[in-house]
Amino acid sequence: NISTLIKSAGSCDSDTRLTANMPDVCIIYQLHLECGKMINLFDWMQAFIAVVQPDKLKEESKKKQEVEPALQARFAQAVSELQLLGFVKPTQRKTDHVQRLTWGAC
């Protein structure tokens, strides 16, 4: 919902510390600022899980890299919102990556 994104824009400042109670799109946005031109989706999702549920990441590292479907859906929705807003786009060259379209703290 775009109105929710606009209301939560204050919590997406580049100098704020990432916490689990932030909106998912803000967490994904902050993590995207730390990446280069190409962002590996799996690495990005692991960083997202480390912020949202750090204890889950430790448990999952012992298993076969299976991610809880609810966390994967939250991650996919947040990435889709960034794509809708024009921050990232899929790439044909590497299907497991997205391309960053902005630079610096916008």
C-alpha cells in the first residue's frame, strides 16, 4: 500500500539503525544502499532475515538452507515494492540478481 510507504518514510532515513520493528520495505531499502550495482537476491534475503529474525538465521544455517515461506514472502513483497518505486530492476544477465538503479541515500 503506497500510503503506508509514505507514512513510514520517516523510518527509512539512511542514518537509522536497522531493527526488526521497521517496515520490511525500509529494511530492504537500507540493505540495498549497502550493495553495489548488482544485488544477489539470496544474499539480500539472508541479510533481511538476519535483521528480522536473527535467531532463525542461526537455526537455518544448520539445516539445508530452507527459508520459512512467510519470511520469503515478506522479502519478495518488499523487493517488489522497491521495484515498483524504481530502485531496482530484474536483469537478463544474471537471473538470481537485480540491478540497482539509484546511488547514494535518495
